[in-house]
Amino acid sequence: MKRVITYGTFDLLHYGHINLLRRARALGDYLIVALSTEEFNWREKQKKCYFTYEQRKELLESIRYVDLVIPEENWEQKRRDVKLYQADIMVMGDDWKGKFDFLEEEGCEVVYLPRTPEISTTQIKKDLHK
């Protein structure tokens, strides 16, 4: 079984998120999503989520491409997660290109997928604020 892991906030879930999850799952047999906690988002990214961690987790768990949702609590946990969940592939959006190549030292292939260009949570928040 080939295991894939990805990370993200997935706030204001939209079709760009679904595209990423669908393409990530297509790379393997089992998709693990490490979902950023509210504390991590605020402490490390200065981002406030609209939906709580539990609400975002429930949304992700209802998507057929997602097999398991775990909390992302810090930047450093990726190496541990790859080992713990025996991930074969780590998938991220191409805006992170090169940032996680160190996971290949753990025997985990790193794939950066192109983002859906016309949609982003940041843009949705800006549009709603207008």
C-alpha cells in the first residue's frame, strides 16, 4: 500500500482544496491529511481560521479522497509523521517548492502539485471583506 501525506489549513474549503486532495490521493492508496490547528496557524502564520479545527476536520473526513486526518501542531513534525505513518509520498502545493525536499532523506518522495490558480482562501477572504 502506498501512503500519501499532505499538510494544510483547509479553511473555507473550496474546489482548489478538493483538486489538491484528489490529485494527492491519485498518487497512492491511502491519504493522510495533517490539518493545522488553530494555535499553530496563529502562532506560526498569524492566520485566524473562520472554522474551528474540529469543523475543518469533520469537513475533510467527509471527503472520499481522505482516509485519515491528524493535527499539524508545528513545522518540525513532518519528519516524525513520515516515519510514524510510513508515508511514501508527501504532497504540497507548488508554492512550497523545495521547502520539504529534506524528507527524501527519510525515503519519502516529495511532490509539489500546481495550485488551482483562480481560487484561494486568502482571495475569498479579501473578496468577502469588500
